Amino acid sequence: MVVGVPSPVTIVEEEDINVCELSNSVIDSAPILSNTTDLPIDQTNNLNEFPFEFLSGEELIDHGMDLNDGYIYLTTYRLFIFSNQLSSHCSFINYPIRLIETIEIKDNIYLYIQCKDIRSFRLMFTTTDKCCYWLKKLNESLTTLICLDDLFAIKYALNKSQQDNDIKRDYIRQEFIRLQLDCYPWRITEINHDYKLSPSYPNICVVPASITDEEVHEVAKFRSYKRFPTIVWRHNNGAVIARTSQPEVGWLFWRSKEDEKMIQAIMNACKTTQESTTQEINSNRLLILDARSYTAALANRAKGGGF
């Protein structure tokens, strides 16, 4: 099966590989490059000119028209090749470079690429020099790892982490607003914004409006893994579900006035709905559910936990 441009430049598949069609708008927007691999990278910084979307942390290594009417792109993540076979469509290959097993030259102008998923394909170049040039570039991309930080997966995670955190924070805040937990008698606190107070908790939490951040700190000291009581769901009638960890009462059954104040504040807040500030007499029940098994709870009691 031949995919790509007509002779003398062809992309020939040895095995099946995903080949898709690009729309005319993508083809028309492709950059017009000179027939050389020596094009300075600083002339191609506009990522909107490329026929694929760059991932976070992905950087361009080189590209050119060394397949005559076809384009070849090499980034820190992928090998991307596309060429105009007909005026109405374009065939392309989009392949992660870390899935490439071996590369070798045959007949001076062919690059044979064997992949780790058993697929293979070959590229036909117009000259031997260009074929050797891209062999060198591909080999360098596959063999220049010095440390784990050079892995694309690490770079991707580092570039995505801050963006994802912002998205997650906005999503959680919008969910709290939907549940009407952003207004009296509740409030949203960012006391755990850096995850230092409780690493296993989100960076924004909901607590009763009558409880200060200083009191939340004291409550966290009394709870296992600093998991202080925080609201995770609210019903239209004002009832809520809160989560927390076991109190660390120790063998002497210590108590914490801040912790008891927090629990009482949650009960009082449930009695007051957004529509009315009057307290409902029948809303004074507090149900505590222990999600641990009996054996686990008994073992934690031996270590000073609550039971």
C-alpha cells in the first residue's frame, strides 16, 4: 500500500498503520517551506502553522520538505509526516518517537522504521544526504536521554500540572456554588491552598462560616492525617454530608474544644437555609458513620485513634 505523494517521493507502509485524511483547510494552512532541512527553528515558532496541535512541553526539533511534496516533522514527542496525494485530501502518519524500535537505511534513499507495536513502514527520500540527515536526527532523539527529566512524559506533566490545578480549582469552586455552599451559613476556605495542612485534601474546602481558619488549624491537629471536617455535599433542605478522619483521642480520651465547636457549628449551619434564617426544630440530628471495618477500627484504637 502506498501512502503519500507520487514518485519519486513515496511513503510505503510495510504493515498497517493509522492513516487519516486531513481537510482542505488543514492542507491550505500548512507552511510553505524551502526544500531544505537547514531552515532555522526560530522561523517556525508560530505553532498555529503546523498541521497538528502541540502538547504541553512538546518542542520542535526539526522539519522540512525532504520528501519533496511531503512534509516531515520531528518533535520531542512525535514523528509526523504528511503529503499531498490528491488536491482533495492529504495522508499523514502521526507516531510517538518512543514507539520506534529500530531505524536503518536501505538502498541509500529508504529509511526503514520498525516499531515496538510490530508495525513498520518506510520513507523514501529524494537524496542520500537527506536520508542520512534524518536517520541521524531520529537516532539522536531516541538515544540522548541523560536523566528522567529528559523524558517527554516528565516534561508534559510539569507543564500540565499548573494548568490542571487551575482547572480543578475552578471546577470544585463551581460545584460548591451549585450546591449553595459559597454563602452563609457556609464559606469556602483556601486554608489548604498549598496542600501543607492536609496533603490528602483538596486545596479549597467548605467549612461553617462561624469557624475561623485558626480554629480549623486546631481541629486539624486533633484529627488523623489533619483531615478536619469539611462539607462535600448539600441537599436542598439544608442537610449536608461532611467527611473527616478519626479523632486522635489517645488512651486518656483527650478532647478538643475546637473540634467540638466545629461539629456543633456544622449542626447549627444545617438548621439555617439560604431562604430563611429561622432554625428548624426537627433538624438537630447528627449521624456519624464509620467507614472502617470493625477490625481496622479496633486496631486504630490500639494506636490512640478514635473508636
